[in-house]
Amino acid sequence: MMRRIFLMTLMLLFSCIMYAQVTIIPKPVHCKENVGFFEINTQTRIIVPDKSQLSNGNYLVRLLKLNNGVEVSRKSALNSVFFTYNRKLPKEGYRLTVEKNNIKIQASGGAGFFYAIQSLRQMLPVTLKQGSKSSDYKIPCLELDDNPRFSWRGMHLDFSRHFFSLSEVKDFLDHMALYKMNKFHMHLTDDQGWRVEIKKYPELTANGAFRKPSRHDVECNKRAKHDKLLEIDSQKFIDKNGEQFYGGFFTQEDIKEIITWASERYIEVIPEVDVPGHFRAAMDQYPNLTCFGKSGQGISNANRSIPACLGNENAYRFIKDVLFEIGDLFPSRYIHIGGDEVLTENWEKCPKCQKVIEDKGLNNEHELQSYFNQRIEKDLKKRGKKVIGWDEIVLGGISKGATMMWWRNWHPEAVKKALKNGNEMIFTPLNPYYFDYVNGADGMEKVYNYSSKIIPEYFSDEQAKLVKGIQGCLWSEYLPNVKRMQYMAFPRLLALAETAWSPLNIQNINDFKSRLQSHYARFDALGINYALKKIEGIQQNMVFADSMLVTLKTKEEGAKIYYSLNGLDPLIVDSCQYSVPIKIGDNVTLKAVAVKNGKKDKVYRASILKQEIQEAISSEAIAFKGLNYWSFNTPLVPDDYWLTSPENISKIIVPEPTDGNDHSLMYKGYIQVDKDGLYTITTGLRGESYVTVDDCLIVKNTLTDGVNKGQVVLRAGIHKIDMCFEHVKSGSKLKVTFEGEDKKKLSINDLIY
Ligand code: ACM
Ligand code: ZN
């Protein structure tokens, strides 16, 4: 008897293990799991309704890697996967019924069948090899009904700042398809490189696709010393007369291959040629198309390049030629013309541009760009194309037919303007959808939780239809190789995919995170590099007075932290596993790494130094009270800022820039702390910034490193403080906090002397 109970318990346990939990991402609209399994074996046939579904059938066969046995057929077998049309199902939707003897997939068209296959794919083991046993091919019985929330579920990839190869793109498309994403936005041109062959203008790629190291390359190399993921892919260099050039481009044949590969995965490829700014890779080849015959970087803003002259008909002809060739190459009805961050300083001085402004009765340079956009839009419309542009395109007015891609969270009025004008919109707000930006401890949660904000509250149900969907962006300034690109994209991409597909009322972050756990093994099997949540408690520079305890933690489920104090990468052995706060009494380099399921995340590094207490300043030595404050309508503080007189303030002021562009702020003065001890200073503002205390650099932020912290040991009393913020965006809130050893956070405003 005991033996029977034992056996039954064992069988029950076994069946529980075999009763796989369905962890599909994006979460299907409706899913009812039943008892039992369908087992795919070499007798299984895939029955498609007509020739048009052969490609889906063959795709499934390839996925199963059982191509000696499973085949697509029109003849039914006992044990089959049936594709049948159900024209009542929504576009891209599908119904999947798994029973013990067969699988039925219903859809109104190819996309639905394809997405059903992706759901099946996620229920199969992560590694299917040629010759896997049929017992590996068990799919739980279920009834699943599914269709997407948005028709635009996009990912963007910048090929200009750093380039990605054809095979890297194919892999990425395959990963997008697994999560039912359907738009691939290729940012093919920018200041740092032209990445697509244009037959009419071969110089664009012959010269424009290759460059000497950019400032981003220099920065990547610098950071690569401590973070291998920032190494520039050596395959992307060529030798020109003994000199190394970075670059690469897609031939038109490559592009066709990408489009075919994407369309087999029901992904539409949208090309972007960014005009008339972000256009240096072209203007360097054709400087006569700029206002003063000279390309290069701007004067008021060195981050922006000199645009095409909008008073020069040859520039219009050139841009039209390029866009027409692109339009013919890409079957998408959309063509993205960029339009972001255009430097208008040359247009303001150029007689030809000014003449257009006068002749056409335009009010300013924004309207000049609108005039250009509308001309281009009209020309493209005649060729059956619909224009997309970044949200700047609505500023000076745009026709109703254009689609706005909203990226500047801090310009909500662009959405209002587009709404009033009736433009379709795609939302890709920088925060949190720019995946090249720092992930942080809650990057993925931020993406997921943004979902409820996608449709602004003031939109009616009818107006909500103008929102076609959402998109993640991968700008590649600091993505110098495909592994880092994946690291920044995953797992955030899954949060985006789920919120783009699943209806809002079934979205749940905790449920998502629990399903996500089974996907890490799939990432590993597919060779996808991904980020674990950051380790908290470690920062680049840390200081202490007598001794300190370093507490490390991570919110990554199931991850362990390993550390070292000898400057070497931590060994993944028990003796190096973090368990209790680390006592530090000497100068050391602390390195820490999170490990989950055997996957090592990046190594975090801190230089920890004993610091002498910074003595206070006598109140007699102080020239003024409060802060002296400067504000500039340029993104960088001018070198000769001290020639302008500051305003004296007692609380931080953050003005709005007059022209809506990035601006810069500087504050210099005194603070007073009431206790001796260690202070951690945090600045909460995106952009470049630094804070010095008593002339020592404590905090330094760069655009992509996000919020940084620094520490200093201070004597109670008065100390000198300098704070500088560059690339401040309109609408920014500036927060500087001091945290003492008692962990109490004080605003800088509470400390100003
Ligand atoms: C953009 O990020 N400049 C569209
Ligand atoms: Zn001009």
C-alpha cells in the first residue's frame, strides 16, 4: 500500500512538472488551460488552407527542427496542426486550440497564423535541436484567443552612430517577432554616417558611410577600459590608406534581404532619412547644399550639425531624389523624414532662406521647416507614401496626412497640437522608451507602468484611435556592438511588447515579472544578451571618514551578488558571495557582479577612498550669502560665463528656456551642514552636470549615465558649492539632495547659507 501511495505521489509530482505553466509574453487576451498535452512527432502534419500560408507552415517546420518528419501538407493526418481561416477574427488576431489529438489555429490572415506560431514557440522548450525527441514537443492543451491592443508595436534602431550588420539585424527581427512586435524603424542616416546605398548619389556611402572616430567612439573606448560591453566592434573598421575608418552600409540588395526576412515575420520595415538637420553625413559630401557652402557642426550648439539650405532648390531636388529612391526600395507606405533638432542659426542669416520666408509669408524658421516638410510630404504622397516625422514637425504646422512620432516628454503641447490637427501619432517618449538610456533599478517597471499613460486622459475614445501605438528606440551613440545593444534592449523590450499587445485591463506588472522568469533561459538559448537589475549601494567613487559598511542589494529576482576587494573581477565562488555588509577600513577597489541562472551581469566598480574631513569655511571669508545663479539659452555654459553678472538667489530657480531648446544653468555659493560626517550628494536631472564642494568634484553626470551620486566628508559648518547643469530640457525639475549618515535626505534648498 505504502509503495502504491509513494508511486502515486511520484506520478502526481511528475504530472505537475509536466503541466507546464503558460508564460506567454505578451499575455494573451484570453487563455484557458486544459488537462493534457498535444505531442508533436514525426507523423505530425501541418495543414494549411492555401498556398499563401505555405510560408507560415514552413516557418513552423523550420522552428520545430524536425524537418525529417514534420511537413506541410494539404492532407490531414491523425495528428495535425490545422490552419483555417476565420474571417471574423480581428486583423493580426488568432484563436489557438490545443487538444490531445490536434492543434487548430484560426486567423483571418497570415499575421494571425504567425502570431499563433509564436505563442506555440513560447510553449516549446527553449532548445530544440535537430533530432530532439518527440517527448520534447509537448504543448499543453488550451484554448487561447488573442489580438493586439495597438497596430504599431515598434522598435527603432540607429545605424548611423554605430552600425549593425545584416545578420545582426536578422537576429534582432527574429527576437522582435517572438514577442509579436511588428514595426522596425531603421534610422539610416545621421551626422555620423550614411548607411544605405543610393544609386544616384554613390558618394553618400563611398565617403559618407565611413568616418574617423567620433567623440562617441572616444567616450566608448574610455569606458571600455572598465566595461567590455563598450568596446567598439572591431569588424566595423576598414583600412583606408593606412588609416582606420569606422563604418559600413547596406547595399540595396541587403535592404531587400532585410525586408524579405522581416516580412516573413510580419514586420514592416520603415526607413528614416533624417532631413534637413542631422544630415551631416550627406552635407559633408555636398556642402554646396548648405546655406554658406560649408558643412560641419553648429556654433550655438556644437551637438547639432549644419542643415541643408531651405532656400536652395538643388537641396530640395537632392532630398527628393534620395527619398524617392528610398521610397521605391522600401515597400512600406510609411517613410520617416526625421525633422528633429534642426539648427536654425544658418537659416536666420541666409539670404536665400530669408527670401523663402518672405516670399511665402512665413513667420519664422520653424515655419520654413514646415514649408519644406509640406513640400516633401506632397511629393511623397503622389508616390503613395505617408510621411512620419519626429514631433518637431508639428511645431510650424503640418498637414493632416503626416504621422507624428512623439519623443519629447517635456513637450506635451506637441501632442495637443497634433490632436487638434488630426494627425496620427506614435508614442516613443524618451523617458522611458529610449532603451539606450540607463536602465537603472526599475527601468523595466517604468516601461511597463507607462502603459496606462499612453493615451492622455483628455483624449476621447474617438481621438484615442489617432494613437497608432508605441515604440522603443535604440540610439547607438553608446551601443558600439550588438551585445551592448541587446543588453540595453532586453528585458525592457518585453515590457514594451506586452503593453503594446495585451489589453490594458489584463496588464499586471507582478504577473508579467513572474512570467518573465522563464524567458531568461530562452534569451540564453537565442544568444540574447540582457541586463539584470542594477546593484544598488555601489557607485564609482565612494569615500569614508574612519571606516564604512557597504550594503549591496539588487531587486533582480533570484540573483546573487559576488564581490572582490582586490581590483580583480569577482570570482563566482561561495567565498566571494555577498551576504552581509562589507566593512571597509582602507582604500580599496570594490567590484561587484550580479549572477542569475549562471548568467553574469556587468561588473560594477567603486573606488573607495578614506577622506580627510573637509574643514568648514569661516563666515567672515564669505563674499555673499545664498547662491549666485546664471542661466543661458544655450545647451552648454559659455566659457566666458563670468563676464555676465549673476542673480543672487536663496532657493534654486529653474527657468523655462525662451526658445524651447536645451539650455544650461549654473549656481555657485555656500551651504551649511550641521553635523560632521559623510554626505552623499545626488542630482536628479537628465543631462550633463557636475557638483563640486570646496572645489572638489563630487558628482559628474553624462547624458547616458543617468543620475549619479558622489560622496564627501564634511565638517559641520559652511562649505563652498558649485553646480552646473547642461543640456537642460524645457520642463525639467532640478533636484539636488544631501544625505547624511543618518540617511535623512535634505534638499539643497534647506542647506543654502
Ligand atoms: C531624437 O531623439 N532626436 C528624435
Ligand atoms: Zn539657406
